[in-house]
Amino acid sequence: MVWLSDRQRWSIALSLGLTEDSRTQGKHLEERRALITTHGLTRKEGRTITTVAHLNCCHLAALNCDSFTMSDYLVGVAGPNSIGISSLKSLFDQTNISDEVIDGLIYLQCENFPHIYPIPSQITGKILDGSTRAQSAYFLKKNIFQMYEKLIGACLENGSHWTLFFCDIPKRTIVYMNSFDESEVRKSAVLKNWSSFASARGCPGEWTLSHVSHPHQQDGNSCGVHVVMLLVCPISH
């Protein structure tokens, strides 16, 4: 029996949700088939899936192998997020989980909730950091305040730490979750910057930042793990 860590289980979940992209077809089809076979990924009903039965120690080692160099090889897409071998490898490495993996997993979690919009992490970061670009009419042209009831997105702070943001539009409440704990300074900045963004998008007025109790990380590299675990709560309620 192979015991899987949270990151390894998410690698399976991500693979289960990957759909075929036109860039994965064509002249490299045979090479792609060979790669998929090597890593325990198989084709079924137009989707890329990982079967637990085929996920043995060799397959786990293959994704974790430092000598594997096809870092730009596209496996598939999770919504608008292109997922390559290097993306999946970030789930195994003791480093930050890549933004396309975080965005892909959030997209898959929201897939059955059409009233929830998964905000791409780069957009979430610019909004919560108060970027002047976020105030532009050309920034995020989709009118999220009219099209959705709830919003959720991850933010990579200082280029090295993942946090989670959630917004309930009808209730005009937001939640900011940081696995290192939420400082008052950061919470105030998040509330101010979100309010400014919402006002610029035609949704002015007062917003409330709610506190949600959650576990805290005990190491220096599991922030992405916590974000993915924490996002299940606001999505399911």
C-alpha cells in the first residue's frame, strides 16, 4: 500500500480534473503517450486521469526525479490554467506550490458551484496589494459583482507565502486567511484595498472583514497546502 501525502493526493485530484488542450495534440502525440504511460497517467473519455491502482512508488519517484527535465511539457488544462509536468512536480518538491497549480485546484473546487468565481491568484494579489492597475477599467473586464455571489482566490504575498481570500457579495463580507496568522496591519490593508477595488467596479459602500478560525502551519513551506485545505470551508457553505 502506498501512503499519499496531501500534496500527492492533490496531484491526483488535479490530474482527474485536467482536460485535453489542443497544444497537447499533434506531432508529439506519441511522445506524450509515452510520458503519460511513464507517470501512471492514462486517457479516458477525453480526460487525463491518474488511477490509484497504477500509482505506485515508481510513479511517485518519477515525478519527484531531479533528472527529469521536460519541465515545459504540457499535460492538460484545468479551466484556464495550463498544467505542465513542472506544475505537478511542485506538489512533491519542498518549495512553493506553483500559481497554476493553486489556481487549477481552486478552479476544480469551484467547478460545481457556478455562483462562485475563482479569481486568478495574480489578479487577487494585485487587488489585495492595492495596485493602481486594479483600479483600471481594463483590469479584469468581467463584471464579477454582477455575475457572481461569491469570490475566492489565493494571493502570493512577497513572492513566497500563499494566503486565501474569500468574498460574499450579497452579505458584503470578506475573509482573509493566513496560515501564519493574520496581522491587524495586513487585515486593514486587505479591507481597504478590496473596498477601493469594489468601489471602482461600481460596488461602493462598506465591507466587513470576518474572522474564521483555522489551523496554522508549523513549518516554513506548507502555506500552499493550507490554502487548498482551507478553501473547502467557504466554498461548501
